[in-house]
Amino acid sequence: MRHTLLVKDWLSSFLSLLFPRCCVVCGRPLAKGEECICTVCNIKLPRTNYHLRKDNPVERLFWGQIPLERATSFFFYEKGSDFRLILHRLKYGGQKEIGAIMGRYMAAELLSSHFFQGIDVIIPIPLHKKKLQIRGYNQSEWIARGITAVTGIPIDTESILRKKNTETQTHKSILERRDNVEGIFELQRPGALVGKHILIVDDVLTTGSTTLACASCLVNVEGIRISILTLATVE
């Protein structure tokens, strides 16, 4: 057994020399035990710490529109910042494992604040089947997998369907974003969610239009409670 572990350790070290794992933010080789981002970049990550603030800016986006329990985003997304590469490589670079790793990091930090207390199920924002075929995976679902690995909360990818393939939201105004996502989601199994506390998970929060459209599918479910968690938010 010990011999096998030594061989695996040697092989891992040898492969790291040939194909070094690099930090997605700064590009430096990762040390043993580091995943996705190096320790220095992890320390410098522009965390919001909104989970420590009641009535934080993310929660305010959804006030009065859904039965909201709590909401937060993990770090600030800034154009021009190297930290944007975390999302770009997750969403457009085919590196789905970044989602699971960052999901674990995020959940581990939020766990002590009791953010996940009482949550029954995680629903990642669904992708339309055409976009899913092109990308090959749902980045929000991979973030949710990382959260589940830490919290043990199950993931539900069947209760909400994305029935319309919308245009990108990137260059749209707030009103255009809301119009673009109106009616794009459909609730499939309302009975399974009665009385549940749902955590909606997404990659990045801009105006909240897509997240709100997804959450709005749930508002007529009896006894529903909703919390929201995104990996990043636009400052």
C-alpha cells in the first residue's frame, strides 16, 4: 500500500514537471495542495463578505419581489481585473472543474456564518439545451457540486426548465435584460418543492434579472423560501 502511494506521488510530481498546473489568475505554477488559484491570489481575492451583512446590496436587488431569506455573492467581478479569468475560463474556456473548486472554497468560508442553515435543496440556474450542447456543461451546476461537497445539500436540476434560448445579456440595459429573460423558465415539479427552502446558485450576478426570473417560477409554491448565492457579482 505504501509502495503504491509512493509511486502515485512520484508520478504526480513527474507529470507536474511536464505539464505544470498553473493559477488561473496569475499563471504561476500551483504548489502541492493548491487548486485552481494559488495561495497568494486566494488571499488577494476581492471578497464581498456580504454574507456577514444583513440587508447587503445583493439582498436589496430582490427585496419585495420573492420570499427571500438571504443572498450573497462571494467575490467582486471587475472588468480588467485578473480575477475575471476565474469566470471566463469556467464559462468559456471549458474548465468546468474550476466551478467545483471555487464552489468548495466559497462554501467552506460561508459555512461558519450559518448561511446554509435550513436549506433543503440547491437549484443551479439552468441552461437552455442548445447552449448546454454547445458548452458541454452548465457552469452553475458545477459550482453547485462544489457547494454540495462541503454542505451535503442535494442538487435539483429537474424542477426548473429553461425553455427559451436567450441572447447574451452583456451589452443590454437593465430594462432590456428584464425583457430578455421574461418567461424563459418553467417550473416542472411544484409539488416536490412545497415547504422547501431553496438555494438558487449562479456564476455571476449583474442586475439580477436572470436570477429573479428563475426565482419567480417558485413564488406560487406553497411555503417556499428562497436564498441566492453567486460566485461573483459586478461591483
